[in-house]
Amino acid sequence: MENRPLNVLIAEDEDLQAYGIKTLLTNLKHHVVGVARDGEEAVSLAKDLSPDLILMDIKMPKLDGIEAARKILKERSIPIIILTAYGDEDLVDRATRAGVVGYLMKPVEEKDLGPAIRLAYHLRGEIRGLQEQVSDLRKALRDRKTIERAKGFLMDHLQLKEEEAMRFLQKESRRQNRKLVEVAEAFLMIREMIPK
């Protein structure tokens, strides 16, 4: 990751802690776009402000930081670093399962925060790339299943061999200048209209 300034949302209910974190971020040349005083406000501000990264306290009013992180990550893929005074293994496990990509113990120091931000931002990018690959693979699998079902229909209805059915679909795809899966879907719609 390049060392560009990020827009950061701070979720911290203690004013003195929030001010200290804001100062560290300013020293690191990042921009603080907002400070949430509780977990619900963090979820709302994450949606409204679209930060590049969130620094989230665990123990907050209304909604704890891990649950707030879980809700935020359902909506958007934002790197979230948990800041906490608690080193409890259960909290670390919960944070990891929620999708948090960093965990820093308070008091946070600039020498730790800078690398943690860079790593979290990089990891979230890697995760986003993997999620896109998985999504592409799922779509390819759905398309393949659709094509296979259409081939099966053509084999049954037109008494074609598998290779012939595939060539028929490919020929129709070229003739109609449409994707193979679109042609397959059209044949499956025809199949639905045929009385059983």
C-alpha cells in the first residue's frame, strides 16, 4: 500500500482517549472524518462518512465494538482495527470472526498505530480481492449449471448427444450474438412452457 493519508473514523466513548487517538492520526498525516461515542453511532457514521478505515473501541455504550464492526462489515468492506485495554482471547476470537483485521492494546502509541493501519488497510484489500474472486467463481458455477441443464433439455427434446447439444448452444450463441448462458436460459424458459 502506498503511504497516502486515509479518512479515518474513530469509535471511542471516552473523550480523552478519542482526542489522543485523533492526535496520533494527525501526526501520521491521516484525516479524522468523525468520532462516534457509541457503537450505534459508529455504524451510522460508517455508512454516512464512508471512511477508509475505522479505529474501534470494544467497550462502548449501546453496542459493543465487535458487534458494531460486524454490522458495518455486512454493509461495506472497511478495514477495522479494534482498540482495547483487554487482551482476553475470547475478545480476540470474536473480533476475528467479525472480520476485524487489526487489534491494538491501549494505550496506543504512534509507533504501533502507523504499521497497524498500513497492515489493516492492505489486508482488507487482499480480502476484498478474494471475495471478488469467490463471487466470480460462484457466478461461473451458476452459469455452468444453467448451460448443463439446457444441454440436458436439448439432449432429451431433440435427441442430441451431449457434444451435439453443446455445439447447438454455441452455434445459437454466435447466431444471436448473445452469451452462452443467456441462450441456455432462453432454452430453459422454453422447457418450462412445454406441457409435461
